[in-house]
Amino acid sequence: MNGQNKGGLSRRAFSGALLTLVAAPQAFAALPSEVEAAIRAAVGHAPVRDGGVVLRVPELAENGAQVPILVDVDSETGPGRHVARIHLFATRNPTPGIASFTLGPASARPLVATRIRLAEGQQVLAYVVWSDGVVMRTAAEVKVSVGGCAT
Amino acid sequence: MSTPRIRLPASARIGDTVEIRTLIDHPMETGLRRDERGQPIARNMLIRFEARANGEQVFAADLANGASANPTLTFNLRATGEMSIETVWIAESGARFTARGRLTLRS
């Protein structure tokens, strides 16, 4: 930026901004600030790509204290390029962090399954960080019949 | 609290992707809950899980408040030979709970 363009966005910046708006699903448009902060702390400010990650959760969880979740990156990994980290966040729990996983070339197909707590119906977000710095994300909405207490 | 458990296939071929399942009984108290008298329940969390194959770390998890009680973890590992698998759950207090398994090769 050289400061000559104070009147408005350059054409390039403008089309970039427009693309960002179109590409970002509404799902991610308005995250609570503490969720946003937790995500930034985990993945930094690298550009994030939507998709490429399978996040399997029940549409309706009877018991919010024990919600099964599976993250699957549909890709074999090995020497050269592998999934380094997978981060899970909840948008409406008392605290957004769920778990962060560290994987490596030995992980073969990068898949993690665990059980999580959801205090109420909300979105679960999965961020996948590759060894080359690429970050992918996906989200899933879960309805909860009985909340998982104060998590 | 009890001994953690680990489940893996008894044998695999070199190059196979094997699934490792682990679980441990633990209340995973976040410190945010109150008992029926309204008293806060003390925090008591497992905050870390590590898995090693032949001594080398192959998977780890940092657990936050959203991890459930009696946590389970399932992850994959590529069989590269006979493997001695060691998993450890680590509490915030520093206590460690270890489970071991062994993968043998078949032709």
C-alpha cells in the first residue's frame, strides 16, 4: 500500500474482498469473539480454505455430555505432506476449546474420533492444519436434547 | 479412575493402516460445574494424551473443557513393522496413566 488510494479500494482489493464474502459461508460469518480468538490462537492468521474435511456428528445429540465426533481428511498422507494438527471448537459452550490433535506422517489416513461435550445446540468447527501450512475448515450444526452440564 | 484401555488389531501387514482405540474412566471435571448444594466442583482434568510407537510419538491430543468425561480417542497408524505401542493420559496434576499394546506382523 502506498497511500495513493485513500478514496476507496483499488479494483484488485475490491474484487478480493468480494470473493472473500462470497466464499465464506454464513456459518463462519459471525463467530463469538472468544471463539474467534481461540481459533486464531490455534491456527494463526493463515488463509483458511473451506471444505476438504469430513466432520461427522449426530444431527441430534440426545446427551450433550457424550457426543460422538469423527474428523476424517479424505487423503492419504506420508512423507512430504501430512496433516499436522486438527483443532475442534464449539461456538456456544462456556469455553470454545474442545481438543487439538497432533498427527504426523505415521498417521496414514488422518482420522480422529472422540466424544465431546456440548452445553446446548450449536456449531462444531474443525480446523485441519497441513505440514505445508495449508489450513482447511468445516462446520457442523448439532442439536442437543439435554445439555452436557456446564462444560 | 481406572486403568486406561487400548485396542488394536493383533496383527497387520506392513503398510496397513491400523486403527488404535483408547479410553479411560475419568470425570473430566472442568471446575465450572456446581454440585447439588451449589458448591463448585473442583477442577480435575486430563489435559494431554500421547501415543508412541517403538518410542517415537505418532499421535497426541491436548484436551480442553469440551472433551467429554470418560474420554475415548481413535486414531490411525501405519504399520511399518512390529510395533510396541505405548499410550499415556496425563492429568493437569501431572499424574500419568499408561496403557500398552503390541502389533505383530503377518504375511
